[in-house]
Amino acid sequence: MKNVYIYNKALELIATPYITNEEEFIENPKRFYPDYLEEHYYSFTKLINPVIENGEIREMTRAERVGAGQEELQEGEYFEGNEVKIKEKPSEFHDWNSQKNEWIHDKEKEISVLNNELEGIDKERFLREQTLKEAEAQNRKFVIGGLKKEIAELTSDYDEKYARYEELTGEEEK
């Protein structure tokens, strides 16, 4: 047994009778719902936002729901034709401009974040270097290798972020 969902001309759900199978309902809807009229529509799945297209009932598409004001476009979404298209956000430093349908890079925000990250890496690297000096002075060989590896990783991370920082701040000087 399953339900069939019956809608009136105004596309309001008016009944949900149980049916034995879809074919039997299609052949004789009044057997399952005696008040069934020719102007009624049915669906074997419940429709939240029903519409009629070519005499058949179906669920609205997302684009139709947005067009009807039932949903809003999210960041990165825009209309093209009758479809909702999506542009992926390039980075956390981009903001959506819905008038131009494009992501705008916030250079100052990225520079600020890079400044903070570089400062943090620099402090962490300094602490590791101090710990390395102490370990070398105490000849703690089992600690020295791990500290050198951590310092190398921090230095690599710093160099990568600093290169991006220079790239951004170099653009400002042009």
C-alpha cells in the first residue's frame, strides 16, 4: 500500500488516499477517492511546491522557487537563462558581488590574515629554535632531529606565506 497525493485546481493538497498500486489508481481514481474530478491532479510523491506543466503536475525547480520569491540565491549563485548557476568561491578572501555575479578579492583582508599568520609562525619557530639550542646543549639527540624537522616545516610554511604577502603588497606599490 502507498499513498497518492491529490491536488485541486488551486494546487492545494486535498486528499491522500491509500492505493494498492499506481496502475489501478490511474485506471480508476474514483475507486480510491470517490470525490475525484477530472480537474484534479495527482502525484505519487508529495509535492511541496506544485506547478502544472503541459497538463501534468510536478515539483517546482529551484530556479522557479527563486523566481517566485520562495527562496533566495546564495553567495556565488546567479541566474543565467532559466537556471541557477554557481561560481565556486576562489578563497576565503573573496566576497560575492550579486550585481556583477562575480567574486571580488579582498586584498586588504588577505594581507591582514597573512600578517597574523607570519607573526604566529615566526614566534613558533623562535620557540622551537630556543628549545633546539637547549637540547643541543644537553646533548638530547632523540629530541634534536624532531625539532630540526619542525623548524624546517615552519620555515617552509613561512616562506610560502611570505611569498604570497610580497606578491600582494608588491601589487599595491604599482
